[in-house]
Amino acid sequence: MRLALSTGGGDAPGLNAVIRAAVLAAVNRGWEVLGIKRGFAGLLGEDDVVPLTRESVRGIGHLGGTILRTSNRGNPLHYLRPGPDGSPVAVDRSDELIANARALGIDAVISIGGDGSLAIAQRLHEKGLRVIGVPKTIDNDVSGTITTFGFDTAVNTAIEAVDKLHTTAESHDRVFVMEVMGRDAGFIALHSGLAGSADVILIPEIPYDIDRVCEKVRARDRVGRSFSIVVVAEGAFPVGGRASTLGASLPGETIRLGGIAEALARQIEQRTGKEARSLVLGHLQRGGMPTGYDRLLSARFGAAAVRAVAEERWGHMVALQSPRIVTIPIADVLASPKRVDPQSDTVLTAREMGISFGD
Amino acid sequence: MRLALSTGGGDAPGLNAVIRAAVLAAVNRGWEVLGIKRGFAGLLGEDDVVPLTRESVRGIGHLGGTILRTSNRGNPLHYLRPGPDGSPVAVDRSDELIANARALGIDAVISIGGDGSLAIAQRLHEKGLRVIGVPKTIDNDVSGTITTFGFDTAVNTAIEAVDKLHTTAESHDRVFVMEVMGRDAGFIALHSGLAGSADVILIPEIPYDIDRVCEKVRARDRVGRSFSIVVVAEGAFPVGGRASTLGASLPGETIRLGGIAEALARQIEQRTGKEARSLVLGHLQRGGMPTGYDRLLSARFGAAAVRAVAEERWGHMVALQSPRIVTIPIADVLASPKRVDPQSDTVLTAREMGISFGD
Amino acid sequence: MRLALSTGGGDAPGLNAVIRAAVLAAVNRGWEVLGIKRGFAGLLGEDDVVPLTRESVRGIGHLGGTILRTSNRGNPLHYLRPGPDGSPVAVDRSDELIANARALGIDAVISIGGDGSLAIAQRLHEKGLRVIGVPKTIDNDVSGTITTFGFDTAVNTAIEAVDKLHTTAESHDRVFVMEVMGRDAGFIALHSGLAGSADVILIPEIPYDIDRVCEKVRARDRVGRSFSIVVVAEGAFPVGGRASTLGASLPGETIRLGGIAEALARQIEQRTGKEARSLVLGHLQRGGMPTGYDRLLSARFGAAAVRAVAEERWGHMVALQSPRIVTIPIADVLASPKRVDPQSDTVLTAREMGISFGD
Amino acid sequence: MRLALSTGGGDAPGLNAVIRAAVLAAVNRGWEVLGIKRGFAGLLGEDDVVPLTRESVRGIGHLGGTILRTSNRGNPLHYLRPGPDGSPVAVDRSDELIANARALGIDAVISIGGDGSLAIAQRLHEKGLRVIGVPKTIDNDVSGTITTFGFDTAVNTAIEAVDKLHTTAESHDRVFVMEVMGRDAGFIALHSGLAGSADVILIPEIPYDIDRVCEKVRARDRVGRSFSIVVVAEGAFPVGGRASTLGASLPGETIRLGGIAEALARQIEQRTGKEARSLVLGHLQRGGMPTGYDRLLSARFGAAAVRAVAEERWGHMVALQSPRIVTIPIADVLASPKRVDPQSDTVLTAREMGISFGD
């Protein structure tokens, strides 16, 4: 068996631990393992496929990043090439990719990536490539699995940041608005806000009313709590629509400059008269050493993916359905992304503890 | 509603976060909350019951320990009192406890504790006290719940320690034996050993053969890996029985002095000729700031316990059955403690990655 | 002796540890201690002075923030009051402050603060108040002392962030520009950049040339290091002047939106064609638990300040001149703020290791 | 110039950062660099000398351990060899070492190590080898330098441990005795005990009286502080002598089993009736990622050692005399090891804050 591994999309703590586990589990079965560099780009004429041995994965289990690197250009279905007029044109190179994989004698591919990579994996699977998926999403927005590696690390990074802001906020009677990742799913904001004792949590799944947010800040003031912490997912938006409201209330400014955190901080400062500051956590959430939870889950995912190869569960991805690791069809997963359920006990817990969602 | 909270047994990171969540959730319902000090001792003539308000729980969500303190003396079913000859005698003071609770107008009790405390809670429930349980165990040995608060923190503490030993072991060509908690259940050893890239993991659920352990150390030596890391649960024991073997192989010494880690280090040093050192993590695993995972789970457990009170689910405890929090009868939980399943995918993953269980 | 403590200016990890040490040392001498709330505002009619006892400082040694809180409004020399037309007018209320201190029977004041607070302390000292200073600056820009508390914590926070960016940068072939504090002094950028293996460090003391910065990025690319990390102090500026260049090169944009990190990222992306991202660490650097170094230094400063009171060294501040704590006249300190010496061995070390300062 | 590097003695966080800085600084000067494996053993017939390039030191700045490894067998002055009767005999192989170094064309050696390694370096220097020293000691017991790398990391590890014990101690009304490194010098115990708010600190420089220790525990009990934390250096001993007292009070037991921490815990439990537990931090203090302070100091030491080579300061070691790095004769350093000064302001601070040294 000649197995190939690929990592695609944004960085997530635990990628190297998945690679390490898969390589060790495969090598211990007597398989040969190859690493495709930069997503699938390594199979697209860039000719960048390297052997992965026990030596290659030594001591990488606790390192962030991916030794295979990743790429935003490597989508074989929409590969960007300079067109006749010089501007990039997307071409489908999936047949070429499959041919190259065959030429290299690759029997199966483990594709580690987010919804984008999983969609590619599904398409390649449909075209005959033998693929197993490993879900990767910092946002926890892939369905079918309780969680994925990287999410726990991101949440802990965010909690650490909230903890740091807390003492300053309290000493200075300030409002802090902290922006975390989550374009469509507010799990990082919800988990870090609840664990970090935020006062307001704003997520894409629950549109907010800025008046309610300010009312919470004022209510705290009235009982002597003259500071507040707002944790906001980057994709949160006010009631009435994503596009219009922020722009309308802050004419002459685009969200791009400053982001939602800065916009909210200004709105709160204007309306409550309290000093408000913003912080954008950004890429800090994607980097660094994975937590114990993520290191363990990554190892289990990596080994389970090799088992799925042995069992020929092509077109499936590994998933955590606690306490077990299972495999489920990638097609099912892609059909319905995961979102925060506003009726979930976690949201309910936050509300019962007095945290406002701005609704 | 006048609700009382109690924390019993050994320390676990997250206790204060449970208390905080329960108090806020109860106060926000308009309930009155009392804290029973030192397990149940506060209701046994020590007259140590304090009001718990929003103020009492301010800023405690990320602190280790319990503001209610705990006790090894407070078991009302076997309360230790000086007997006629001065030596302690156990008496059943459960009726007195229930009477005292009624005299204080306590309508319900949330008992946060391990199997010992849950057994007490069950007995008090059978005698008519309205009790809801919240499971607490650093070892993860309570069944019916995927995990409990404190366990993730303990595992991370153990992983951090393994990481530290790794670099020294490698630089010095040494064997390190690290002992973690787990008298009957090896979850901490399994999770930290796997996530921390240990070479050998010894747990109570899989008796070990010292020859197999030493063979693993030697096999690594032969391929140029001249160091090894052994993670051992305190309750691990060799094939053939807990009591005899260690004593036999190390005459004149008791396990009490030095513990299993030191005993193993000497055996490995004698048999392989390699320098071996031991480390006992001990109470480091019970203390400190809870991880994000534990802070979140604690909040959910605390709020869910208050919901269980509102729903009058007496004699039940809250439990995590991912992704939901449920309630299950305490009696069911006590009937079958949780142990590492040697067939679980986590054990399988470790084996596939080349980790030895000494069997 | 009735001693009063005050904390002023921005937050810095270790403030509470200074307070704790000073209170314990004073109380153990049999002194009475008062805490002035919100800088000096507590003595200016806001009537906010509280007794500080052994109980008040229990368990605060490792907490960020200050239990005395702080304020930007409390400068008694330029106290902001609504003027006749409603806009704020600065008035000198130092005489009132001294009178209030005397009315409260305050014998001496320990003023913990940055250059602003020290200047106030000096002025009050000149007017007859008995003052001892404790220097506080996250930027390490106070002269006369090797370092001050809070700086080590800020540097470690910045290093942790650089470490996180590193793995993502390498996996994605990206340039990351990380902005740290340091309006006039580049110590945080220098120390975190050097310890964090940055490729470029930009500080106010060494004006940079954007072409040199880009040349470093390209030079790395040429030898296969297709990512770069730039650490920039907020006050860094290009050769030719602070005000003009950035504005000129990025017309239509103010630095205010996005800051120097974002501006640099765009310039680098435009000139090198490499994907570049920015991150502003901001208030994360001021918050959280102090490091061991800062906890120790804070304790030594707090106790030394009490000793300075006992020795009546009015108008002096405590300072670290390793390995000793000394006292030096505040007036001397104010005369010459500390800056990074471009000839220092730390800058030299960075250069010798191949780090560029963009000059 | 052909430069060789060697690391000797016990592990210390920062060794790799020193190596990295020295290699980069030397390579950037156009020098060739060799690494001697396992202390000086690599030059003693084991023929283990490897080239060190920019590639060799990539990404090692934040890793614990040493890529050159270390050894307890490599002392060329007392090299252990099997004697005629099989038992080891020490022989002086320094001439052989120098001859081998010359044969390899080595022009100068940077020896990174503790007092043992520095003594070897000094002897080799006297015999004509061109040597520069870099001091390494986890205990901070090398004189002439304010501190060395690794010490700050060890202190932070110890403080983290004290913090963890604190919450458990308080919740359980317990005494914890924590043992840290320091056979002859009590700096780790002093710094971590003071920063970690210990109640008792026992160090070799101040012999203790067990009655005074117990009196402190009881005094705390009387004012309602029913727990205590004792931090003890491994080399602390009671008034009256190292050897006798402990043995006398605990007949039938050797210190070897359990160590001073366990012995103290039993004495305190017996005398005060309070539950007492012990913890030995051990090798945790030598491992792991260096702190920012140590990473910076290591880089400065590594680069300064290369500068010292360029300046031909043979027989000198680099040293921190804040804020500068200087070089001082190794012979001077060896003459007087550093100890805690019982009159230092740090000890005084601890006393003033109410911490007992048991004297």
C-alpha cells in the first residue's frame, strides 16, 4: 500500500499531530507513505511529493503548523492560472491530479482539511480516487463530528486573552470588545465568552441589537460593575442584516478597516459614554502548540484515518461521536454545515448566568 | 426556593466554576443560595453554612480549589468520632444532617463530589433529602458521563510535564518514569501518554510484564533512540497481581516509600543498564486554573444542576453525553464505575503508533 | 505612621504584587495603610480612600490589574473639569490634594506609576508631601532602573504570540507583521523579536527604510525561507520622519485605522508580491498574571518602598540596579527617559544573528 | 576560523538557544562551526563531532535540551574507564583531547556548562587549548554573573507548581512541602517561595529549626489561616548539621527514600497534628521551553561568546552584569561559588512580608 497525505486550507493546531499519527500507524502496518506538499498543489505539476518516514515525523506532535505546508492556490477544481489577458482564470485540473497520483503509484489519499478540502476530496472520490477525509476547522463548523482538532486550542487562546483583558478592564472602568474567529459559526465566541466570564457574546447565529448590548453595559454600571467584556465572532451582525447596518451607522468607513470589534467599540462608547477599546485576536487563534485535548484527538483521527484506509471506507471522513471515533460519508457532512444551536444548553447556560447575546 | 451547595472529596480544577454557575443561575431565578462548608460537615453541628450571593462568586470562575472547602471527615454515614477508648468510631449521622437541613429551611441540595460523595447523596436522597448530584473526579472514573471537569486540566498538567521530561531524556540518553494519578482507572496516564508521545503507558486495566517494558526500552536503543518515557498510573500493577510482585522483586522496600514510579525506574535500570529516573506528579494534577474545556463544562454542569432542581429530578446527577447535558439516576452511576476499555480506539491508536502497554 | 498607596496610569502586571508587599511590610511594622482609589482621584473630593489590611491583599499577588484601580482623570496638576462653555478645562488641584491628605492624617504616600505619575509625585514632593515612588512602565522606558515590573510579562506575552505566528507563517509562506507596545522605546519589540526569532525588528530608536525591510524578505525567499516575521514597535517610523512618510505612501488612509502593522503589511505585500498579514497585540500586553520575574521584582519594590519610607528618603523612587534595590531621586529619573541604545549588545546580538533593523 | 561548541553537565532550558545564537553569529562571520557531542566525549575517541550550520540550528531556539547532547562520562580529566579488576578507574585524557582537537583543525572551543565544565575548560585553557566559557547552572550558583539562562525558567516552573498547590492546600486545610533544586544554593527556593507566596522558605544558606517551622504553621492556624506552604531547597538542613538531625528524628529511614520534603512533611504532621503532604519537583525544573528572559539571555550569551573568540579572550567566560554582557576570567569565577546572601534585600523582603526561614 502506498498512502499519500495532504493538508489543505488555513492553519490549525494539531495538523502535525494528525500527520505523525497517520505516518506511524501506516509505517507500522508496513505501508509506504508520501506527503503531498501545499494542499494538492504538490500533485499538480509542481512535482512536490516527499516520502514520509518515522524520521520525518519525529518530535512534531506538539508543533503548530504543518510540515506539508498548505496553500490557497491548490484547489484542483478551480486552479488559478494566468489567462490570455494575464488575469487569473480557474481551470479544473482534477483529471490531471488523478493521473499524476496514479503515475506515482498512490493507492489512497488521506485529505486533511476544512469544508473546502473536503468538497475537493468528495469530487476526487466521485472521479475514482480513493480518498479518506480528516475534518479540520478552527471554527468547529463541520457537522457529523462533536468537534475537530484545533478548536480547543483556539478556544483556550481566546480565553487566555479574555482573562488578560479582564483585569485591565476592571482597573480602568473600561469596555473591551474582543473579536474572535467565526465567520458563520460562533462556537469560539460562545465557548470562550462563557468560560472567560464575558458579559456579552455576539455570534452570527443570533443577530444582535446594539441597544440591547449598550443596555447590558449600563445595567452593569448601575450595580457598580463599571466595566464590561464583549466577545464577538467576526461574522456577528446586527438584526436587520449583515450588509447594511454597520455601514449605515458608521458612514465613510468600511468594516475592512478596523473590523466589527472596532466598530462596536465606537458605537458603545458613543452611546454609553464609557471608554471602549477593541482587540482582534486574528491569527493567534490558528497557531501554536495544540492543547492536550487537540493532541489526543489529532492522534486518534490520524490513526483512525489509516484504519479507514485499511477498511476501504472511501469517500468517508473520520469523526468524533464521543466516546467513539466513527466514519461518515463526506457527502453527508457537506450537505449541512454545523452552527451554534440557539436552544443548546450552552447558550442556555450563558443566558441563565446573566450573559447577554444582544437579542 | 432555598438551595444549598456542597463540595466533597479531593480537589479538582473547576469546582469554583461549578459553584459560580450554580449560584448565578439560581440567583437569577430569584432563589436563595446557601453554601455548606467542608463537604457535609457544615451541616453536622459545625454550624458552618454561609449565604452565597452574586458577590460571593465574583471572579472565582478561573480559580482552583473550592470556596466552600472540603473535608475527609464530613461523611455523615460514617462520621468519625472519638469512641469510649479514644480511638475513632464511625457513626451514622445522616438523620441529624437531614434534620439540620430542614431546620435551616433548605429545600434542595446540589452535591458536587466524586463516587464517595455521590454515594452519600444517594443515601440522603433515599432518606428523603432532595438532592441533585454533580460528578467530580480527576480520574474520569465516573460512568454515565463522557468526562467530568478537572480531568482535562489534569491531563494537560501531565502532558506539560511529559514535554519537559522529553528534552532532558533525549539530551541525557535517559529513561524517565512519570507517575500520574489513577488508582483504578488509567485515563490520565493513557491520554497524557498518548498526547505526550510516551513510549510506554502502564495502566491498572492492562497489567504489565516488566520484561516487555524493558524490551521496548531496548528496542528503541537498537534503532538509535537511546531514551524512553514511561507514563504510569499510580494503580498500575504487574501481571500476576497487585500485591505481591513489586514487593517480591524489591525486598525490604515498601511501595509507600518511593511509589511505583521509583520501583519501576530501579527495575528498568537494573535490567537494561540504562540510567532511569522517576517523577511523581502528585497534587500538581489537582490544582491550578482549570482549562477552557473544564471551565466550560463546569459552567454547563452548574447551570444544568440548577435546572435539574427546577425540574425536581431528585436523585439524579448531571452528565455530559456530547453534545448534550443530561441527567441520570445516581444509583445507576454508582453501580458501574468507568474504566479504560482496552479495546477502545484510544488504546488501539496508541498501539498502532508503537506505544507499548507492557503486555 | 499612616501610609497611603496610589496606583496611576496604564495597567501593568505586578501592580497588585507591589501593593501586597507594601501592605504586608507596613502592617508588620505596625503601620496603618490606606489605599487611594483611581490614581490620585481618591484624594480629590471623590473621597475614595480605603483601609488596606492583611485581608485586603490576600491572594492578589498573582492577579493582574490593581485593586486600587487607576484613572486617566486623576492628574491633580491638570485635573479636567467642565469649563464655563462645557468643554474640559485643566486646573491645578495639588494644594487641595495635599490638604486632603493631611486632613486624613496621611504621613507618607507611596506612588506607583509611570513617568506621568512620577512627575506628579515629584511636584507633590516639592510642595511638601512626603512621597516615595515605585516606577511602573510596560515599555521599560524609565531610567535609573535596569527594568520595572510588567515588562517581563509583556515581553513573554509578545514572544508567545510570535511563536504562534511562526508556525502559520511557515506553513503558508506568509509575511506576518506584529505590532507591540513602545511609543518611544522599542524594548518590547527588541526583546520579543530577538527571543522569538523574528527576521526584522523595527523600533523608534532606529528609523527604518521600507526597501531594506523588503530586501530582507526577498533575501530569505531566495534561500528557500519563504516566510518572514516582522516585529514592530507602535512608535517605529521610517527614515525621514514620523509624520510624513507613511501617510504619503498610503494616501487616503490614516494610521489610526489599522496602525503601523497593517500599513507595513500592505507595503510589503505590494513591493514583494508576498501575502502579508498584520496583528496588533494591544492590551494583551498589559494584562494577566505577572511572570515569576515580575512577581519577585514587584515584591522587592513594594517592600523596598516601605523601607524607603522608614528611612525618610522622600522624593526618591526605588530602582533595580542588579543585584540590589536602591533608591534614586525621582527628579534625576525624569530628566532622561530610557531608550534602546543602538550600540547595546542586545542590538548587536540581533544583528550578528542576521536580524534586520531595516536600516 | 574553525570553532567548536560543547555542552556539558545537567540539562538547562536555553542550551539550544545559546547554540543557535553562537552558530548564526559565527557563520555570519564566515567561520566554520563544529559541534562536539556529549560534553567533551565527542573528542575522546568516540569520534563524534558534527558540522553545525544555519540548517542545524533552525527552529531550536525555543526547544529545551541540547542538540549536542550531554554526558556525565565525558570529563577528560577524570575519564572513567574499566580498570584491571573491572571497576572504573579515572584517567586524565586531557592531552589526548587537545591532540584530537588539533587534529580536527579546531581553532577555539566554546564550552557551555556548569562549574564542573568550567573547571575542565579552565584546565584545558591552561594546557593551551583556546577556550571561551558560557556559564550554565539551573541553581544560579555561578558567581560573576547576575544570573544564567535556565534559572528563570526553573523559577517559573516552581512558581506554577506552588500556585497549583495553593488552592488545594487552602481547600483542604493542609500543609504542603514542596522540594526544589538547590544542593548548595537556595535561589530557586527563595525566588519561587517569595513570588509564590509561600509561608516558609528553607535554604542551605540559613539552617532551620523544625520548631520554628512548626510554630509558623501553628501561628497561621491561630489567625484562621489553616493551611501552609513550605518551599524547601533539596540541600536545606537543620541547625546543627546536615548529616545527623534528620536521620536521628526519623530512625530506620534514609533521606534517599522520600527526600527532605517527605521527611519535613512527616515531622510537621507529627508535631502540629495537621495533615501534611510533600511534592518533589525534580527534573521538571530542568526541562521544557525556556522563558523569554532565558531565550534572550541565551542569545546574548551565545553571540557574546563568539565575540569573545574574535577578541581572543581565552580562558574567560561571558557574564551578565546588567545591563551589559562582559567577560571575566574563569579562574576568578571558580574561586568563589555564588550563594544566597542572608542579608540581601530579597531575603529581607521575604522576612518583612512575614515569611519564615525557620531560623
